[in-house]
Amino acid sequence: MNIILLGPPGAGKGTQARVLVEERGMVQLSTGDMLREAKDSGTEMGRVVADVMARGALVTDEIVIGLIREKLATVKANGFIFDGFPRTLAQADALGELLEAEGQTLDKVVEMRVDDTALVARITARSTCGMCGEVYNDETKPIPADGKCTNCGGTEFKRRADDNEDSLRTRLMEYYKQTSPLIGYYYAKDMLSRVDGLGTIDAVQAEIRTALDA
Ligand code: ADP
Ligand code: ZN
């Protein structure tokens, strides 16, 4: 089963994708993670996207479609979770074509709904483990007092360069302008399920499970 987690920045897509990876052996394809890796490893493409990402603007369709194309051609999986992709109608069309070329289908799109005030609060409180990517939140899931990641024992934690109020405002506006039309796009294809992204991690996961197994 191949699914998209759709929602604004901070909706919890990455957190929920990680649960699905653990429970169902699916593979998470996050274009945000891929772009950050390219940036950290200092590739040419990484240099091109670094500034765009720091501002909170969208990287070109060509770049992100290229990243997904390469993954779909090389990674074999019992199901993909697309996280942060597609973000434009052109990307959505491209994903449909790429999956078709691999003899695969897109099965479900889960829209995670969270209001803007909650998003800002979540994102400005967010940090991740530098080793395994486990997500922490100053308010709801603080880094343990011993300073060690509960998942892997790592002791370095990072905050994203674009998790500040200015970039966040841009990311939210990009979401409403470019990405939210995908809600209608997938609704019309009868693939859309909606979940309330404001609950606890477990409560949201339960709703997603229901949506996927329906
Ligand atoms: P968010 O928390 O905003 O959902 P992501 O980690 O998914 O963050 O993406 C971070 C940044 O990477 C975006 O603000 C954008 O600059 C870039 N990016 C990620 N995925 C895409 C995409 N599919 N199309 C264009 N740009 C993307
Ligand atoms: Zn860790």
C-alpha cells in the first residue's frame, strides 16, 4: 500500500510516518529529509537548495521529482509513505506517472488537520536527535533529563534552520497556496481521508490506522 501524508508544516507527518515504518515495515520517503541530507553532505544540489529551504520557500518541482524518481527506481518496499511530497499539483501528477511506470498505485491520502496557532507552537518548540531523527518537543516530549535520546542513546540534538517564525510564515503560506489544492485533487479521485492532527501521537496514529484499513 502506498500512501501520502498531507498537511501543513508541523502537522506531525514525520512523527506518524515513523510509527508506520516501525509497525508496518513501510518505507518513508521524505523530500525534506532528502534535501537536508543533500545540504549537509555539501553536494552541488544541496548548495542550490539551502537558501530556498532556509527561507521556507519551495524547491523546484524538477529537483524534488528527480529525488523521488530515483528512490522509486532503486528502493524496493512493501509500501511507501510519501511525506512532504507532493507539494504542488505538478508534483502530484508526476507521482501518479512515476508509480504507474513502476506498476504501482497510490492507495490513500491522509490529510492531517491542525490549526495555525498549534503549528507555530509545535514548530518553535521542536528539536530532533542528530543520530536517529527522533522528534522531541520542549512542551510535550522534552529531551530526557539525562540528555540521551530514548530511541538510540544519542546525545546531540538539532533545531532546524527553518524552524523560526519568519520561515514558518512563508512555509504556511506556501502550503495554503501551492499544496492545499491537493486536498481537492485527491478528494476528486476518492482517495482522501481526513484525521484530526491535534490529538496525542497515539490518538492520531489510531485515526490513521482506521483510515488506512477502511
Ligand atoms: P515541513 O516541516 O515544512 O513540512 P519538510 O521537512 O517537509 O518540512 O521540508 C522542508 C523544506 O524543504 C520546505 O520548506 C521546502 O523548502 C523543501 N521541500 C521539501 N519537500 C519539498 C517538495 N516536495 N517540493 C518543494 N520543496 C520541498
Ligand atoms: Zn536518537
